[in-house]
Amino acid sequence: MSSGPQSHSPRAETPRELAAVSIAALGVVYGDIGTSPLYAFKECFGIEHGLPRTPENVLGILSLIFWSLTLVVILKYLAFIMRADNRGEGGILALLALISDVKSKSKLGLVFLGLFGAALLYGDGMITPAISVLSAMEGLGVATHALDRFVVPSTVAILVLLFLVQKRGTASVGAVFGPATLIWFVAIAAAGIPWILKNPTVLRAMNPLYGVKFFLHHGKHGFLVLGSVVLCITGGEALYADMGHFGAKPIRIAWFAVVFPALLCNYFGQGALMLARGAAVEHPFYELVSGWMLYPMVAIAAVATVVASQALISGAYSLTQQAVQLGYCPRVSIVHTSGDAEGQIYVPEINSILMVACVALVLAFRESGKLAAAYGIAVTGTMSITSLLFYQVARKKWGWSFGAAGGLVALFLVFDLSFFAANLVKFMHGGWFPIVIATVIFAIMVTWKRGRAALGAYMLGATLPIDMFLADVQNTQPYRVQGTAVFMTSNPDGAPPVLLHHFKHNKVLHEQVILLSIQTKHDPEVPAAERVTVNDLGQGFYQVIAVYGFMQTPSVLDILQACREAGVAANPDDTSFFLGRETLLTTGKSGMATWRKALFSFLSRNARPATHFFRIPPNRVVEMGIQVEL
């Protein structure tokens, strides 16, 4: 069984560099799953489940947590899913890009599945900061209930501050992410170990028979507890999605050297605490420590949850950038916050939406336990979709046999779908939220893609073959004014409607005319040396094709610089950019439903203008109106 393509992301060369990258990966990759002990074990014994805190139940829950971490995180993600990389990049859209050229009857369904999985990640990005910070602040009420009234206000204040500082970028803050998360893992391990030493019998939970006995004893009720057990593996998708930033090896080293041992020490410590105190335990995580140690633990937890939230927020930015480049999202403001790291971006529109959603969730649910109901569906839904897409990659791209690919993915789905089904019963108690969010975002994605395709078809019909246009220029010999004109076109082989419109009304052409086509590949990045192709069409016309990866943001000025290096005398101070401003009329027959036409028209009017997105100097732009019937 071949493993498939290996990652091409930059790797650390020396042991010292490898250790540094592994520590850096702690903050970005493991912030989410690392803060799960704050609420996962507690929720398994929540009021809604009504589980008596007997030794059998405690050991059964611990066994389920241990084997979930082992089989889902280690076997599924670290051993197999991370092999499916797109030139070193991971994530659900990378999986979608890998199967984009696969010929299959089910391809459209797979694309829709992948898009819905990506849409679910936005719901995850809204819930994670809310539940993580809220669960950390709930530690204030453990020492004395007099502080309970400060839990929600302090959570809201931290979240608002977190989102307000996003525009400054994560370059300076990112340097402390890894060390801060390392302190967190050391702290939670140190909190759990003394309790394990007091009651080492808790380690018997590593025996899977305790999990089996738990199911046999509780039946359907035991199955529903999986809806809370799954909270221990939230963040598993981050292992895969952030692979391109660090490479697979540092992520695996960080897991086995730090994260897995620390999580086990804490979960088993909470179990040992509950075996000792039973029903007297209200918050098993914070009760691992006592006295003056509680408040430092709350502070460390607050920092750790902010780090975990930052990873999800940054992930939402990256996901949006990828969706824009792949044509599934309208143009948004993409601000690069680092001159060195291209992947560090800030998207104001997404930041505002996430901030409002997170604050609203905290104010609406007010307790991490109630938010947990909304959390599981988003996570398990994405995990299930990842498994289905991985099957297609293994079969179609790597040539695995039906038995090998099907057997492995069937094992994955046993866990994924069990967790998903156990969470579905929480639909009316908050689980509806990520589903509604994902449905709205999915509708926007497919409508934008379909609308752009209809608009592209209209433009193609209004485009004149470039050879025919050049022949007409040769015959008519129009007056040529000084300077360079750049016309952006989606079809590099045709004269775009904006050029025809300009020539028809102004009856002149510039000395140099550049027909610029910006295309996106299903690869994360395209090297600068391979990005721009210039073809001399004669008569002062040049065909320029610029190709970017789906994780890159185009820059027209950079493209002009590449043109000058290729011999085109394009002076930025003497260049005009001609763009079309489409007025969409929803009276045409494009095959789209009326509501989708209205939605696409609304999205088009509110999308970032091309001048902003492609970084075109606004004072060098000439816009020409075009009416388009959809």
C-alpha cells in the first residue's frame, strides 16, 4: 500500500531547528485540542447525561477518551490523513483540490461535501473561542461563587480584545504561542500526576474492555455520552489543516513528546480525583489544584485559550483566502500583516463577523456546558467529510485497492459517524447553530461559483477572438496615444468586452495594450519565477497570464514588474487600468433560481472592488459600465 505523495513544506534540518519548529507547532496546531481538558471530562458527567460517578463509569469514560485520542488523532490523522498533502498543504480544501482533476460520476457530490465541510469550519471558528475562553474564566467561580458574576463579562472582554488586536498581525504574538502552550501542557500534566500517584488504579482505563463494558451496561444512554467524549478530540482537523506551516514531522514530534503525555496525565488525574471524591467534584479540571495555585492556573488557562482561539481565527482567514482564490467566495479585504511570512493575513470582514458571533454565543449560552452542545456537530461533521474525501484520494490518486481504501475509511467512519450521531440529539439544544451557519455559507459558496460561471459565459459570448480584433486594428489603423493600457480578462485568447467597449466609444488605443489574465491553480503556491508569462501579439499588444496558488493574493504591480523584466516597457506612472463594472439584471435565463440571482447580485455589489483586491492604484483606474442579464 503506497503512502501517497509526501509533504514538500520546508523542514527543519538540525535537531535544534526541529525542536524549535516542534515547539512553535504546539501553539498553532495543538491549542484547540490542548484546552479540551477544561471541559471534556466534566461534560461527560454533566447533568444531561445523569451518569453516577461510580468507579465503573469513571474508568469507562477514561477508556473512551484514551482510545478516541489514540485511534482518531494518532491512527487517522497522524498516520494516514496527513499523507494526503497538496504540495505540503493540508486541510479540507487541499483535499478538494487533490480530487479536482479526478474523473468520477460522484465528483459534483464530493465537491459539495468538501464545501460543506469547509463551511462547518466557520461554525467551529465561532464556537471555539467562545467555549474555550468561557471555560477558562469559569475557574473564577471554583474558589468562591462570589466571582460567578464576573465570568461572562470577563469572557466577553477578553474576546473583544482578542479580535481588536487582530489587525496588528500575529507575527509578534506568534513568537510566544509555542512557549506559552508548552507552559500550559507542563501545567496540566503537573496538576494531574499527583492524583494519579495517589490512585494508580485509574491507569487500568487504558484497557479497552472498560469502554466496552460501559457501552454494554448503559446501552443507548452510553452511546449518547459519545457526544461529550468527542470534545477530547476537537482540534484534530487542525493537525491536518496546519501541516503546511510546520511540516508533518514536527507536528508528530510535538504530539508524542508533549501533547499526548500531558493530555493523558490530566485526564487520568481528573479521573483519579473523581474516584477519590465522587459526587463532591463540581469542576474536575480546576479542582486538581487547590489554594493559591488555583488563580495562576486560571491565568495560564486564559492565555492557553486565547492561543487556541487565535489558531482558529487565523484558520478562518486562510480558509477565506483559499475560497476567494478558488472562486467560491466574493472578494474580501486581505491585509498582509507580515513582510516576511506570506501566510500571515488579516481579513477585516471575517474578523468582524467572528467577533459578533463569539460575543453573541457567550451572551446567549452563558455556560461552557451549554455551548458544548453546539460544538460537537461542527467538529464531527467535518471529520466525517474528511474521511470520505480521503477515500477518493486513496483510490483515484494513489491507486489503492477497494479493500485497502474502503477498509481503512470504514474504520474511520465507525468513529466519525458514531460521534456525529451522538451529537445530533443535541440539535435543538444548540447543535442547530453550526448547521445553520454552515448552510448559509455553503449557499453563498455555491451561488457565487454558479453566478461567476454564468457571468463568465456571458462575457465569453461578448468576447471577440483576439486574432480577429488585431486584424481589424491592422486595417483601421486607429490613433495610438502614449502610455500603456491594461485590460483584465478571464479569457486570455480573446479581446474582452471592456476593450471592445473602450475602442467603440473612444476610437483610440494606447501605444501598448496588455491583456492581463489572472488565474488560480489548485496548488497552494506558485513560485515567483513561474508566475508570469508574456506573449507578444504584435502591434503593441501583449498577452500576459499570471498564475497564482490558492493561498496567494495577486498583485498587479508585481505582475507589471515581471512584465518589465520580460522586456515590456510598462511604466506604472504612465499606465491606465481599464475595468468593467457590471450591472447585473436578474431577468435573463441562466438556469439559476430567482433567489440565487438576487443573492449573487447582492454579493457582487458588496464584494471588494478589483482595484482593492488586486492592489491596483485607484488613481490609475478607468471603469466602464456593462449591463449583464443573468
